[in-house]
Amino acid sequence: MGQSINKKKIINDPIYGFVSIPGELIFDLIQHPFFQRLRHIKQLGLTDLIYPGAIHTRFNHALGAMHLMGKVLDNLRLKGIDITPQEYEASQIAILLHDIGHGPFSHALEETLLPQINHESISFLFMKELNSLFNDQLNLALQIFQNTYQRKFFHQLVSSQLDTDRLDYLRRDCFYTGVSEGSIGVERIVVMLNVSQDQLVVEEKGIYSIENFLNSRRLMYWQVYLHKTAVSAERMLVNLIRRAQYLIQSGEALLCSASLQLFLSNSFTLEDFKRKEVINNFGQLDDNDIWGAIKLWQNHPDQILSTLCHMLLHRNLFKIRLTNEPIEKTTIENIRSEISDRYQILRKDAAFLFSHGVVSNEAYVSGGQGINILTKRGELKEIADASDLPNIKALSKIVKKNYLCYPKNVSLKRSTFRGADLL
Amino acid sequence: MGQSINKKKIINDPIYGFVSIPGELIFDLIQHPFFQRLRHIKQLGLTDLIYPGAIHTRFNHALGAMHLMGKVLDNLRLKGIDITPQEYEASQIAILLHDIGHGPFSHALEETLLPQINHESISFLFMKELNSLFNDQLNLALQIFQNTYQRKFFHQLVSSQLDTDRLDYLRRDCFYTGVSEGSIGVERIVVMLNVSQDQLVVEEKGIYSIENFLNSRRLMYWQVYLHKTAVSAERMLVNLIRRAQYLIQSGEALLCSASLQLFLSNSFTLEDFKRKEVINNFGQLDDNDIWGAIKLWQNHPDQILSTLCHMLLHRNLFKIRLTNEPIEKTTIENIRSEISDRYQILRKDAAFLFSHGVVSNEAYVSGGQGINILTKRGELKEIADASDLPNIKALSKIVKKNYLCYPKNVSLKRSTFRGADLL
Amino acid sequence: MGQSINKKKIINDPIYGFVSIPGELIFDLIQHPFFQRLRHIKQLGLTDLIYPGAIHTRFNHALGAMHLMGKVLDNLRLKGIDITPQEYEASQIAILLHDIGHGPFSHALEETLLPQINHESISFLFMKELNSLFNDQLNLALQIFQNTYQRKFFHQLVSSQLDTDRLDYLRRDCFYTGVSEGSIGVERIVVMLNVSQDQLVVEEKGIYSIENFLNSRRLMYWQVYLHKTAVSAERMLVNLIRRAQYLIQSGEALLCSASLQLFLSNSFTLEDFKRKEVINNFGQLDDNDIWGAIKLWQNHPDQILSTLCHMLLHRNLFKIRLTNEPIEKTTIENIRSEISDRYQILRKDAAFLFSHGVVSNEAYVSGGQGINILTKRGELKEIADASDLPNIKALSKIVKKNYLCYPKNVSLKRSTFRGADLL
Amino acid sequence: MGQSINKKKIINDPIYGFVSIPGELIFDLIQHPFFQRLRHIKQLGLTDLIYPGAIHTRFNHALGAMHLMGKVLDNLRLKGIDITPQEYEASQIAILLHDIGHGPFSHALEETLLPQINHESISFLFMKELNSLFNDQLNLALQIFQNTYQRKFFHQLVSSQLDTDRLDYLRRDCFYTGVSEGSIGVERIVVMLNVSQDQLVVEEKGIYSIENFLNSRRLMYWQVYLHKTAVSAERMLVNLIRRAQYLIQSGEALLCSASLQLFLSNSFTLEDFKRKEVINNFGQLDDNDIWGAIKLWQNHPDQILSTLCHMLLHRNLFKIRLTNEPIEKTTIENIRSEISDRYQILRKDAAFLFSHGVVSNEAYVSGGQGINILTKRGELKEIADASDLPNIKALSKIVKKNYLCYPKNVSLKRSTFRGADLL
């Protein structure tokens, strides 16, 4: 009789049916509190306020990406690429942990709590921490993650314009938001991948699948990631956290979890994260610390803080305008005055009740790190060069839009805008 | 030109594609904070600890059930059943709000915070509250909800063994858990429904669809709703809340949101809910109050409380045993002693670190409130009588199982069990 | 660089996404005209007259079953079952070819053209023929198919109550008919399979998946395989072929393909199939020979033949009655007289314009060849014994129904029936 | 009690779940032999030789398009567009019958059997024939079909660059081929449609859905409709039919159905179709006439005819080359000589064993008949002008490719090609 698979080692996934946990080390990494934390961090932050189905977590995504990595490597082996069991496991670990450094609400909170640090650096520190806990068994995974391993395609599967991270999150975000146009043929892409000159490449007959993947990515940007209302909600949360930081740093008492308190009171550098206290506290921070704090702060005497809490809890979001042209200074001063009047607050405090900036859509960045096509004659070409498809070139164009958002009960004369509102 | 539909009035749903919000009143009800609260209450409580995809909310479910109600009523109209626009809207409101009285984590929290009150009674109070806010526009919805409206089938669509609540939640829970065997043919059931003698009935040719529905329901009970580990996690949360109540009521300080504090400190009756303060505070309570508290309490000096918080946060769950035979008293005393020794706590306090009881699976309850089949000859028969299908009768049998759960680091001699472990 | 996979070796499948052809031998078997013939034989015969989506072929099914065999074997290997590359390939070949002996319209035509031969015997002859063409490379596949190979679980995966044949066809038939209640969780069953004492077994935690599988099978029988109208259409085709045989054997000229002519003119035994001429002609017969003949015969001077052709082409099907009680002789004589009068034909010829008989639903046959559960303690139990689920026992009951079908323009007094019409 | 819906009036569809037949007239049209014929004509001709799942029929598609028409009209009514029950039914009839004039294998056979007639003209004649059979009840449907009805958007829903024909066939072809990248969000497009100035328009917020629709259309052209091997198979069938015509018109006897015989022996004009004999015989022609003939002709003494029959039956297809540059005359003469030598046939007869020509991909044709966007300010703009999306313009570019195909056992020196092989 074959040994019975431990039932904990198969996890249901609405998208792939099952995700198998391939061995003890990965099982134990998943069990670790640093990873379990990802159960409580939504993949798309506040986007479920717009697409109520979009409640999937970084935990779901990380497992899905690990699953896809396995599928890709199985497929490469079928094509004769030699992959050792060690490389196989290390690649799965690298992708499993690639996002472990994300904080709650991802970008919104990183911007305020860790303004000088990117989440990849923190992922790397977590991985090193786990590596020492697990007796250096993550050495190869760390090399792949850092791109110091000589077989470059492993790193490209973890981090590139066609990595298993993107393959999973595009499909998953599309599935949960219900934006069916964003769906990509992941299975087909998986079988079209190959390796040439140690580079990850796409076989020529897969060119339409890649084009569809890039189109979907661009569409998901406009429909989901940069959705007007999602941008607006995110900016409110940024302002809310900034207000909390401001109050705490001004000496006001603000109840919240110990971990959150630590990060609101300090502005840590990457160097600081090498201290156990800092990384361990970050490893306890998830969406619940924020929502828990919002629940506590909704009755706080600071009018600005409690207003923002109430607005987020009751989904009373800023209205937002998107334009092709930059927002003019006079418009910004205008809105600042309106808010100051409306809420009877100082002009400097009004900044917490509106936001402006730029969002951009980079579906595909042509150039050195591009997606390579392997032609039938065995040559490598970047996809933008390999095809006579005008679309790919169109997709390489970066599109930027400017936004201004502010409370619904504040009005702004349309005439102050240069350029039309966009979608 | 037709008037443009306000874009907010169409909501993406991963299951149905779109849910349309049919008019202003329902739109405004959805916008109300009482309903927005449901965004933050997961439909299946802690079940996502077992099925990580099961993160859908009562908000998702309520919208889905409203959508199905519309589909059923459209279909009945096609069959010649006269349904006024007022009845149509009232039925949709009744199902939309049928679960609005659920607290965070549903059953687990009701058992501890509101031991003498069922959530339907609170839903009813919320609906009355909304009715006065909306100038009595919910009168008919309230009649349908209470079953005082003369056309009984409307109530049966809101609450019966074949209501739109069950149709949506079975399908939705199956979709998000990934338990594909639980899937039901909702579309087919919808077109098989009819009305006879003011009763909701199923046309005879739909009998296999109903049988499948009941089979799925039974299967979802064992696979999901009564999943061993889900029962275990829920019991831990119940114990955690009970410990918090005990500490607060013993005069210990426990930080948490004001709303949660109120319910931990008091044991309210249904009568109390008629006070604005009580219902409004309940209307602010969601999963985040609990998770926020767990985050705060994980460092609390009470060993039992902080232990339970840690265990839930890190998914270190009680192990659980299910048996056909009742758990014997000696076994329970045995485990109490083990825990008391292991944690160095009093025997009376050990009760917070284990749990025992009974779970039961009632897929279909035959009898007066059963599902009626309309035969081709126009007669009504209860499904268990209408068919020569042995399965339906088998499904009517209530199955009970006994559970005992306790920390993994506590051991219990197998010999103390009478009867075998079950699945 | 890995060798590029020949693009022909990946075949799109609407259900599994992709079916990979694992090697040259299997590729060449699929290319062989004997196998290509399956492209032109619908899996469900005339059932697309009722479920218009049910147009999938035996070609689709055979590839799907081969794909599932690979998934099962991969999974067993993960559980530590040793499977050699030769066993792996042979199992895939055995399931790929298990239905290669089916004739056009499967059961309907076998009953008339090959009354004394079952299709498994012909599949075996085809496999032997292919074995000699392919230099004995199918030896092991033949052993597995015949159940003479010592490791019995391979044969059980090809032919048993839980074989990959059933797993694929239930899912596929459900997908294409659109009978969503019939859907089964194939992925879950695949991971629940194991091998114990060289027997195929299901791990105990998979018991609900198997129950669902058996329920679905039973439901598909009533909803699809034994659907009243499908039975009616099949009986018409049987009568049509019988009439053609009768005419040819009476010396009438009937145009049709040479292969069909051969089988209409002769009544071959299994012995005859050992002649190259017979097996090669059978290997050219597909649905198109029959439809092509129907097209030619619709203008044939024999009124009975041309009537049946017209009726099938224009979907003017016999009406059908199903009862629990056997059809009485007087009823049959009654209908014979009515038809003889209505069509002005001899009473003996009337038999070509109606049909009666018995259909039965054997969802699960308990006993020696049953489905075995591997309990957590390592014991094997048949599923009907392993569980306290009343459903499984209910499913083991064979249900028989009697049918009588005849042209719509013939009437039969209801009083002549004993017992009620059934669904 | 509501009247029970006749069960025949609901048809399972794997894509939409159910297609409801909305009334008696449409039910009777579907029952008519002209329409039942579509059950036997595959939507994608020989494409199932490449994508074995692509076996769906024009019957499936026509019902699906009718279903979508209903959904679109329901949605327009919700937006306040007044649509009478007569217009509703007529639109459904017009789309149901829009393809009724297609012959077997669609384009391949039209090219040979009806070289001077397009299928829309024949659809129109069939509709007129049905109109007289059904007492002028199709008058309004005919007006909408012909675009003589004053409310132009009805015709646009039947025939335009965003009609319900395309919406159904793109989704259906994608579903059955398994080319998941081609999937379109039909539900979303349906709710984005509106009517302005009696024109069908798309609301501005639907612009990404339309872009996705056009991208999918383009992709399906390259992946499916113009797939190399599908083009090759189609050209073989064209040659086969041309050879049969040539033989019959030379006085050779060729067995086949009476209807096919008629069309092989004559070259009818649209005028001829006004004769009952011609249209009725065309109304009996389906894929089975062709496959039945191929079965008969595979043993025909004419070597070219029997060779082509064998090749198609055994899927021994022409190899094909696609280039951006036109095929040079010398290449063609070269291949003609090779074939003449290889098969020992006359140079003039060699033309039946190869083929060359041009295929083109017109995903979107910008200009007067384009897709119109309704901006938020109420203006109409063609989609290529309405957006700053570079993709739409790219999609408007017509791409042409040249092909040359010939038997696999004939070789052609690569040097004779100008330009590279394409995908």
C-alpha cells in the first residue's frame, strides 16, 4: 500500500480545484505564523468595496502561485529541461514566499508605514529569518529570489514580466472580481513556456496567448487596479493612517494593537528591520490590526480621524476625478479652501481630507527585461519585435492619468478643470 | 434614448456574473450602514481556516439571494402567476434583509453574546428600524418576512426548506470552498418552481433536481458546515469569548471596541434590543471587532485568554474526535485533569480549553413544512411521498455525532473512548 | 534548450483544458484509421435530439479517459505506489482503446448488427490487430485489458465500478448535456484513490465524493441515458435497421456504403471477426454510414423504411410511456392493430413501427466487484458496509421500468394501461 | 396555479444553462424540417479535425443567438426603450433564422455548389417560404432581417459588427474549441448596450468590454477560423467536391443522396432557388449527405476522388504554408509538376490535389457601419475615435496571408518560397 497522503497536504482552491503541498518543508513554512498571517491580508486591499467578490487573500495567491510554479516546472521537464528536485523545491519556496513581506493593505500601508522600504526587501528579510529557523534549507530559494543563481530562468519564473506571480494574480483577481474579460488562458501559457540559453522563453506558437495575457493585464489595470473608486478608497486609508501617525507623533493617545502602535510611532529603515523586535512585530501585522483600529478610532475626539473612520466603515467614499491633464495648483487650493470651510478645520489639516496624484498603466514594458519568443528557427526575439502584431506595440505605451478626490459633500466648480473627466 | 442605468446599480458577482439592483429603495437599503456591516462578516465564520477560499461574506450572500428571488419571480410570472410590482420588491427586500440580524461569526457569537435570542428576531428588529427610517416602505416586506401576508408562497421563498436563501448559500458555499460535489443546478430548480393553492411547489419533472439539491445539502453539512476542524475552531472562539466575558464580568480590564465591550459586559434580552443604544451598537459589530480584540488580547496577562488568541491567530487548533456514541463522563473528567496539569490551571478554568457536544445533520425534514411536488395530474404530494426514490427517505434521517476537542499538546488514551472515531 | 513539444501532441479539450499525448506509440495509435473512426461516432448516439449539446464523440471520450488515467497514476506514484513506465503507458493504451470496438450509435446498432457479440470482444480484437501492426508493443496493454496481469488495480482502473472510463464519461456527458446536477468532482476522486493489497481502493475521507459520484450516476441514468425520448429515438433506429436487414435479406436493393451493406446482409459471429475483411469493414463503419443511408432511404419505395427515415430526420419521434408494471399483452396487440389500420400494413409489419421492453438503472451493484474503502486503520470494506450512510444502500437497488413507444398519430386508450405513467 | 410550461420549451444549453423557447410560433419554426436540418450542420465545418471539441452545430448557435437577443431586449426595456411584444418576437425570429440558408460545411460548400449566391440570400428565401407556411406571421421579422424596418437598431442586433450572432458564435466557438483566450464577457456587453437615435450603441463605460470583444475576435481568427490545418482541410473538401462535380458533369456515375446529386449536376442561380424543387432539395442537404457520399466514393475508380476521400476520412491532411508574400507562379507550377509526377496524373488534374489563395483577418472594420459609443455627455462616436486606446486602431488593420497546401508525400524546395513561413 502506498503511504496515505496527509490530508492537510491537499488544499481546496476554487480556481485550480486542488493545490498540493509537495513536502514537509513547504508544509512547515506554510504553518509558520509569518505565512499564516497572509490569511488576514486581502490581495486587493479595499477593492472589495467596489467588487464585493474580491475578498481573496495573499494566502490564497501565494499557494496558487506555488501550484503554478509546479505546473510550469513539470512541463519544462517534459520538454527535456533538467531540473533537480532541489531546484524544484527551491523555486516553489521562492514563489511561495515572494510576497511574505507585504504589509496589510499592501501599497496603501507601505506608503505610510514604511515609506523608504519596498516589500521585496522585507520579503527577503523574512526569508532569511525563516532560513535560519529551518537550518539553511532555504539557501537555494534565496539565491533564486535574489537572482544570484546561475540558471536565470528560475528567477524569471519568480520575478519577471511573465512570472508565476502574475499568472496567478491576473487569473485570481479576474475570477474573484467577476471581470470576465480579464481571464487568461493560464494552462495554455504554461505549456508554451520553454527555456533557451538559460532564459525563460515562449514558443512561437504561443504568441497569441501572450498577447491575450498582456491585453488582459492592461484591461485589469483600468477595470480593477486603477478603478476610480478603488483609488479613492485607498487614498482615504492613506490619509487616515497619516492622521493617526500625526496624532501619535504629536503625543495623542491612540488605542490599537501593540504592533501597529510600534509602526505608527516610528519611521523604520530597512536597517531597523534587522532587529528581531521590528521584524517580529511586522510579522504580526495584518488587515485586522487596521480594521480593529478603525473600529476603536471611530469615536476618537479628533474630528478628522473619526470622520475618516466613519466614512470608510460606511462606504461613504471620496468622489474622484480622473483627467489626462495634470491637476492645476489653483484647483488644489480651491478644494483645500472648500474643505477647510466645510469642516471648520485649518487649511493645513484639510490635506487629510483630499488627495491628488498620478496613476499609470504599464501593461508591458518593452526592452531588456521583456518577454522573449523562441522562433521555430530557434532564434530569440522580444515579443514586440517578433510579431507583426500592432497590438503589442500599442500595449507598450505607458498611460498616465491624474486624479483628484475629496468628500462628496464638498463641491468643486467643473470650470476649474482643464480637460475632460475620463472613465 | 433609454435612460442610462446608474453604474452603481449593477454589481459584479463571481457566481451570477451580475447582480442588478432593481430600484432606488433597495439601493438605499444596501447603502445603509446596517447592511454595509455585512461586508465585514464572513458567511462561514472560521471555515476559511480549513477551506481558504471560503472568505465570502454575508453581503455577497444577501445580494445573491435577492438576485435569485428576482429570477424565481420572473419565472413565476412567465407561468402566469400574477405578482404585483409591490410584491416583487417586497420579496426582494425580505430576502435581502433576512440575515441582517446575524452577528459576527454568526452562530459562534450568538451562542455567547446573545444566548437567549435568535438572529431572525434581530433581523426583524433591524427591518422595523429601517421601516421607520424609510417611511413605512417596508411594510409589505415585513409581512412577508413574518408570514402574515396572505399569499404564503412569498414567505416560503424567503424561509422554507427550498427558499432562495438556501439556493444561494449552497451554491455560493460550494463555489468558494471548492467542494465541487456540492454544486446544485440552481437555474434548473428556478424554472421548476411553481405556485399551487398559494403554496410554493416543484413541478414533477423537477424531482431529480430537488433530490440532487438535498443530497448536496447533506454532503455540504459533512464536508463543510460540520467539518471536524471547523467545529474545533468554532469551539475555540466560543471559549475565547466566554473567557473574555468571564474576565470582564470579574472586573478585569479588556481593551476592545465600544460595541463589543457593551455586549461582553451585558447579557441582553430581546426586550433590551428595542433600546436604540443596544440595536445601534449591535449594528456596528462585525468580524473586525473580534479579530481586532484578539489582536489586542494576545498579550493579555490572563494565560487562558492569551493562549486562545495565539492559537487562533497561528491556526494551532484543538484536535477533535467525532463518535457515534456520547462522550462518557469519565473521558471528560480525564481530559479536564490532563489540561489542568498541563497548563497548571484550576480544574474549573480547564473548561475554557476543551469542548464537547453534539452536531447534527438535518438535510431534509419530512413533514408538514416539507417540499411539495406538483404531479402532472395537478395533485400536491410531499417529496418523500411523491417518488419511489429510496434516497429521499434516507435523507430525512437526522444524523447526530458527538465531538470532543482539546489542545494538541494534551494526550488522551484511546481506550477511554467508547466507539470508533468517525470521519 | 528543451526539445520543443510537437504541437500535435497537445490537444485542446473543453473539459480538461489540454490533453497531452505522452509519446510516439500513443500518438501513432491515435493516428490510426481505426481510432480516427471514433471522431465520427457520437458518445450518446441520438441523445442530441433531446440535449442538443450532447454531440461529443467517442474520440473525445477516449482521449479524456486516457488523460484521467495519467492523472490517477501520477497521483498513485506520489503516494509511493511503484509504477513502471511500461505499466504507465500500457494502462493509458488500454483505456484509450477500451471502446474502440463500439460501432456507430453504440448499443442501438450492436443490438441489430451484432446481436451475439459484445463490444468489449471487438475492442479486444482491434487491440490484437493493432498489436501485430505495432510489433507487439501492446502486449502489456492487452494483459491489463483482459485482466491477466498480476497487478489487478491496473485492470480495475480500466474496467470496474470506479474506472477512468466512468469518471470521464459521467463528467463529459454532464458537461455537454448541460445537466449540471450530474457533475462529479473528478479531481477530488483522483486524489482519494489508493492501492491496497493490489486492489484499487478509496481512502476513507473520500467516501462522500464516492457517494456523490454514485448519486450523479443514478441521476444521469434517469435524466439522460434512460430519458424517455432518447429511449424512443433509439428504438426507432433499431426498428429502422431491422427493416433494412429484412429488406436486404428478402432480396430488395438498398443503397448504402459497402461496409454497411456487408453487415446488413450478414449476421456475423465473433469467430467471423477474425477474418480481416470483417474486422476491416467494421473498422470503417461510423455514424455517417447510417446517416448517409437514412438520407438515401428516405425516398425508398418501402413505406415502412422511408417513414422511419423521415421521422428520424425531422425529429418526429415515437411517443413513449414508462410504467412500473409490465406492459400487458392485450395492450401490445391493441397497438399492433391500431398501427396496422392506421398505416394499412400487415400486422406482422406493424412490429417495425412500435417497440416495448424494459430499461433498468443500476447505479451501483453491491457485492464482490464493489468499490472498496480503505479505512484509517488500514482495513478494506465495501462502500455499502463501510459507512452508516443510508444512501449507498438505497443506490444499490436496481430500478426497472417498462416502456411502450409508438407513432404520435396512433392513439391508445389510457385505460389499457395498468399503473400510472412515470416521469 | 400558473400554467405549467411545456417541458419541450426549455432546452439545455451547456453555455447558458437554459434556452427558453418563448412561444408557440417560435416553437413551431424550430420544429420545421428546414430548421431541424441545422442539427446536422456543424458550425465550424471541418475544424473539429483540429479542435476535437468543436462539434457544435448551427442548431446550437441559432438557439443561443435567439436567447441572447431576448437578454438584450430585456435589458433595453429596463433602460426605458419601448419594445412591443411584436418587435420582440420578430427580432428573435430574425436571428433564429439568420443562418438557415447555410449549406453543409458552410463556406466550403457554398463556394463549390452555389458559387454565385451568398447564404444570406438563401436565408431570406427560406424565411419567405416559412412566412407563407405560417400565414404571414414572419412579416416583421423579414423587415428587420432586410433592414427595411424603420427602427434600425433591431436590424443592427441581427446583423452588424456587434450583433447577437457574433456575440453567440464567438463565445460558443471559444467554449467548444477550448481556446480559453477567446472568451468574451457576453453578459457585460449585454448590459452595456443601449439605443440612441434609433442606433444600437455601447455606453461609454463598456468600452473595455468592446475592446476585449474585438481582441478576442481577432485572436479567434488566427487560432481557429484561419488555423493553418483548418484551412488545409477545407481546401481538400473544396477540391473533393469540385472533382465530384467534374466527374458527374463528364457523365460519370456517382452515388449519393438525391439532393446532393441535384446540386452536383447543376449550377443554380438565385433565380433558380425560387423553384420549390430547388429550395426544398437544398433544405434537405446537410453534413451527412457529404460524409455519406465520401463513404461511398472512397472506393470509386477515379483515383483522385477516392484519394481525397481516403485522406479526409483518415485525417491525412495537406500540409500548408502561410506567407506574407504572394505565392509565386513558379512555385505553383513547381508543385503542379511534382504532384503530376508523384500521382501519375495529368497536369490539369493535379489542380485537384493542391490549393493556393489568400485568407484575411478583419477583426473590426472602422467606418460608417462601425460600433458606436454613447459618451457620458450623450454624444455618439465611433469606437476608434471615442477612445485614446491605441489598440482599437491596431485592430482595424486588415491582415492578409497567402497559403499553399499540398499532399504530405510531395516535397517542395524551401528555396522556392519568397518570405518566411508564418505561424
